[in-house]
Amino acid sequence: PTRRIELILPSQGQVPVVADVDRIEQVLTNYLTNAFKYSAPGQAVRVQLSVEDLMARVSVSDQGSGLTLEQQQRIWDCFYQVKDTRLQGSDGGLGLGLYIVRTIIAQHQGQVGVESGHGQGSTFWFMLPLADDVL
């Protein structure tokens, strides 16, 4: 409850997609949980919605310790966990969150990715096709 989320929305307000609301909520929860886990309590997490080409893009950015290139390649694997001594909280998880995210977004014909630099924080994103009536 004491954590801060900075929300950035596009000027058009709504960005319609066809999606299972509960599964997309799970994706966002997994991204936000990781962002809070790997960043200091006083640092805001940024959530941004934008439109790129014919896709809705949602990104979650933290100011944590970031990821090495090797970690970025492995984080989507089942049971893989990044070892970080600065981890906030006691629950390290099972290493399933990002694997589940990738699976859910693939079932929605979307894409996932990460942009990160070791010591520079991370931005995890997913893209979903826009609804047909928007195209």
C-alpha cells in the first residue's frame, strides 16, 4: 500500500484489445510484483500504455538493479530465478511468473520482452493486437 505507481496513458484514452481480462490481470500482477520486489521501497514503478503499429504495448519499468544479457535470455524459462541480494521481501518465488506471462501473451497472439541494463533498472513489456474495430 505504500508503493507508488506512475501511470502513463495515451491521449486517445481507450486502446481496445480482445483479451481474457483475468489472464491479462495476472500478467500485470506478475510484472508489478517483480518490479516492486527488485526496486527500493521509495522508488516509483512506471506503467505505460501506448499504441505501436497495430499493437497495444504495456510496459512496467522499475529502477532496480537491472539484468545482465544472460539473465535477459533466461528469465522467460520455467523455474529460472535471478539471484539478487537486494531482493525486497522474503519471498523469492518459484521462477514461474515470467514463464506464465510469456505463455498467456502467446495465447493472445502477442509478444513479450525486456529492456534492461545491469545496474540501470528494467522495463518489461507485452504487446497485444488491437481489436479489429480499431484497425
